[in-house]
Amino acid sequence: MRRALLKGFGLLATGLASPALAQADRFPDRPIRLVLPYAPGGPADAFSRALGRGVTDRLGQPVIVDSRPGAGGVLGLEIVAKAPPDGYTVGLGGTGNLAALGSLMPQPPYDPLRDFAAISMLATVPEILAVHPSVQARTVAELIALAKARPGSLSFGSGGNGTGPHLAGELLRLRTGIDIVHVPYRGAAPATTDLVSGQIQMMVGEGPAMLPFIRDGQLRALAVTTRARFPALPEVPTLAEAGVPDIELENWYSLVAPVAVPSARLAVLRRAVVESLGDPEIQRVIAAQGATPAPGTPEALMDHIRREVTRWAEVARAAGTRAQ
């Protein structure tokens, strides 16, 4: 009788506990915050919002894009690194704020290899070297000659210290021996605006953001930094074709979360992200930004970040570059 009573109480306790456990395991049951570490209005903004809509449709909870620009994307990812590890905060990572800033900042606020859980690579984006039409150069060779004749007179913009465009400019300076001045902004959009207005003379920027201005004659494209030509501008050579073979840069975006998020929740997020990247409507938005979807496993993303960290550490040392 005693054993039967104990068994009965155990079953009752299990029955009472199971709804609470089921509720605790139901993920997500409230909105998800996607931290965009760049200024609104750029390609990353459009891309993040399209991805957010796709994940919202698949998980049944809204994805709120929270723009937190600053320090080349580091401020936004610092928020993600320090967020509760419950899966409700994720962030956009890329060349600058995951791969390069650790080498550029004397005391980075996070370790890209230890403080984040990888969800998936998202997309890759080509970069274009462009100048304001007032610059008397129509080829990369002419730009290099102009910069050497007038050291320190040409300025190049970027979305912030350590971003892909900044590193591309530093690589160009390093490989060609020119003296050009870096002007960091709080995002690609304001940097592009100042380039179009002539406040700065040159910039390596994301192809989609610069393409409308190039087609309208407000900017002049000299080269692309990728291995192959940009299909939208087939007449523009690669840097290698233009005589600078040692620079190859393709910006990339990934999605990460705080390191201790439970693996089951990360799997839910990754499934929704990968399915979203396969959605024709979202692919259309991505293509309009000049990006190519590149979903992959968390392991593949971490391997990519490790390689990029090593690569840009070498560039930062060779160029003597530090974040301000």
C-alpha cells in the first residue's frame, strides 16, 4: 500500500509539473531581437529586415531589428555577447566586427571565437572601389599615380574602423605604397552619402549600395575587390586585372548568438534562418542588395571566422593599423 501511494504521488507530481516544463521548452514564445550593428539605410539593414520577416513567418514570433551602430559594428555585437543566453537576442556579424576588430582594438570587448554561438553564415557581398567624379583618375593605375603625386590629399571612407571597406583601403595603401587618409563613419550609408557629395574622394563599398550612384554618374567605379567581376558591372575590372593582384575581399554576413544559448534553441533558429534564405521572395531582396545567399553549418561558420581572424591580424600588423 505504501509503495502504491508513493507511486501515485509521483505520478501526480509529474502530471502537475509537465505543463510548466512544456511551457519552459516552448521556444520562441516572445519576440526575438536581431541586433543590426550598422546604421539604418544600408544593404545590411535591408537584408536584416528581409531575414527577420522570413524568420517571423516560420517561428510565429516577431523578429525586431534593433539598429545599434558604432565602432565599426562592435557596439552592436557587444550587446549580443552580453545578452542573456536564452536565444532571444541574435546579431549580425561580419568581416569587421567578428574577424578584424580583435586585431585593431587594444582591448576588444568580446572574443569572436569564445563569446558567440554560431547560427549560420548568411550571405556574401561584392565590394567596389569607386571615386567621386572630381577625382582625375579613370583607372586604378591613374588613381595610384595621383595618390603618389599628392600624398595625404586623398581620403577614403568606410562604415567604421575595422569594417571591410576600411581594411580594403588599408590593403590598397599597403600593397601600392600610396598615402591616403581614412575617414570612418557610423555606417556605410553616411559614408556613401559623403562620397557622392565629394566630402571624401574614394571608398571601397558594398556593390549594391554604390551601384545606383555609379549608374547615375555620381560615382566612378574603378575596380571590384572580388576574384571575379561583378555581374551588374561587367565592364569594371577586378583589382587583379587592374594591376593590383594581392587584394581580394568579399564582405560577408553571419548570424550569431551569445555563447551559452542551449543547442536546441540554436537549432530552431538555424532551421528558420536556412529556410528563410531559400525563400524566393527573400532571395529577391538579397539579390537586389547584390548579395549571394550562403547558408552553412555552425561549424563551417566558426572555421571561416578563425581563418578570417588570422588573415586580418596579419594585415593589421603589416599596415600598422589600430582602431581609434
